[in-house]
Amino acid sequence: MSGPQLSRQCPDKARPRARHASPLQLKSKNVQHERTVLHIFLTKEAPMSNTPGALIAMSGGVDSTVAAYLMKQAGCRCMGATMRLYQNEDLGQSRFHTCCSAKDVEDAAEVAFQLDIPFEVVNYTEEFREKVIAKFIETYEAGGTPNPCIDCNRTMKFDKMLDFAREHGLDYVVTGHYARIEQDPATGRWLLKKALYTDKDQSYVLYVLTQDQLAHTKFPLGGMDKPSIRKIAEEQGFCNARKHDSQDICFVSDGDYVGFMERYTGKYYPDGDFLDVNGNVVGRHHGAVRYTCGQRKGLGLALGAPVYVCGKDMEKNTITVGPESELFKTTLIAGDFNWISVPELTAPMRVKAKARYRQVEQPATAYPLENGLVKVVFDEPQRAITRGQAVVLYDGDVVVGGGTIL
């Protein structure tokens, strides 16, 4: 596959300098289409020196903005970059209120201009379609519930962007994630730790980072809370100081993921049967991909007592529903594991584990299986363990590793 497609820029001698024009002034000369927004904006080159260089992954939000500000205040050679992952119009979306939108690119460039750092938009739309959107659809069609943010971190933000940083002579990728990275002095391994303010902790979606990526990544917000970050942004007069946080699924801004899948693939997901736990037909559903394990609302069933989605058979296009007690299980099997605090799991390990983003981690034991699989047995039954989601293992505030629930 070919490398990233960089947004078209002016020749070196003709690149606009921050003191000559603002990005919005430049934009006014290129208004023929939103896809060309800020495509010629690049501030002065970062001088080459022994000073550590940092590529700031700028989403256009307040978190990455303050991360950029803090790295520059720390004396790093900074460069900003925004990943173009899709075109809003191609997905039938507004250019506002979505992550990675044209408006986000404008905001990121505005901040880069204010900080007087180089800025580029890197086009990864093809890779994003292949590695994130395609997997998102495949997981739903196979009966799972995907987490595209994790896949984006794995294949885009900390893979492609680190390559891009190295190509530009920079040492680190910097993001606005709420987590911490430290090196274990005893083992030399790089550790991923929870944010100090656990209400914003994002370590669950970062378990995919490799040792090389952790060694070349900075999370300057890991010890900060959101009000402090917004206060810095307001004091510096950044345009996005009060900008709302982005959607969880950036390319499905309205929450209708099945509608997105049907538009994107041209497929129609047909109706099928609801079954009770004994296999009896109790109603009709509107496509098995529309339902996820543990779901109660939107079933359209009146069975005299509340029922929940307990299982799906995608080949037969049936959904099994039952009482909430059917959702509780103590055991899961996970694959595609990435180990962080240890090189591998060779014996049973006591951990705390969480099987979904908003869950509080629970006491469990992790057992190594053949072919790199891991069995996690919780001390107490857990509700709605779901295929396609991640299970992440913790030792205190340290991420031991994580994988995908099978």
C-alpha cells in the first residue's frame, strides 16, 4: 500500500508564514470545496536541533490543543498533524459535530497558527476504510459489537502517526488521551497506567499500544482533570476552549450504525425471528445486526415480563431473548492479546478485568490457553459479556494487557 497522501502544500519558498496570514485568511482563497480546507496552510519549519521533537495528533478538540500547548511550553520542537480519516460528504454527514470533520481540521489549524508550529493534514481515508470501517461492519455482521476507537488507535493514531513522526525527524507522538506512561525500572518495560482522575481514564482503549509505541508516545494530560484543561484553553484564547467532546464513533455521528452500514454497503439486513430460551418464536426483529447483547429497549416485545437480548445466530438470523438472569456469566475467552506489563502470560494471574469501557474492573483470574488465547474467569458473574468488545486486565492502575472477546 502506498504511503499517506499529504494535503497539497506550497513549495518550500512559498509556504505562508504565520506572521503573513492566518489559516482562515488562507481558507478564504480556497473556498471551492470543504475538502480543500486549509490545504496550503503550513507555518514555519521547526528548526532541527537536539531538542526532542513531538508530533501532536491534533483532532481539533480542546484536549489535543492543550497537549500541544504543554509540549511547546516544555521546550519541545512541535509539529501538528490532523488525520483525514474520511470525508463527511462521503458518509452523508454534516461537517459539524463529528470527530475528524472538516470543521475539526479548521480548528486544529487555527490552534497551530496561534502556537506558531508547523501543521499538516495527512490523508488516511483509504487505510481507515480498510482497517476500521470494514472491520466495524464485519464484526456487526458476525454477531459481535465492535469498538472502532480501539481499532483506530491500533492501526491509525499510534501506527501511521508514529511512522509519520519518524519520517519528519520527530521523537514522539503526543495525544490528548487521559492516561499515563512510565518505564518500569526493574524490568525496563514501558507501562501504561490509568489517568490520575479516573472519571476520564482512557487506558481501556489504549491497551493495544506496543512497547515501541509506548516508548515514543507522550500523554501530557494524564495527571490533569477536564476543568483544568479548559481553563488553560480559555486563558490562552484557543478557539475550541468550550468545544464539546467528540462522539464515540466518529463516522456514525447520529448513532444509527445500521443505517450507516446499509448506506455504506448497499445491503439490506432482513427481519427475522425472536426466540425465547427454549427456542420458541416469540416475535419478529428488524435485522439481527440492530441488536446487541444485554439490550432491552427497542425490542417491541410484550411477553409479560422484561426480556433482554441473550444471544444471536447470524446464519439463521435469529435473536434469543430471555430474563436478565440469562445475561450473567463468569467466563470469557479472548484473543488477539497485547501484553504490556509482562511479555506474555505463562501461568494463571490474579488481575482485575473490565469487559466494557464504562465497567468498573472486577476481580478475576487470567489463564493462558493455546494459540495465544486467554481465559478470564471472574470471581462474580458479569452482565452481558459481549463478543467483539475488549477485555482489559489491570494490576492496580497498571494495564497488564488486553484482547478481543470471542
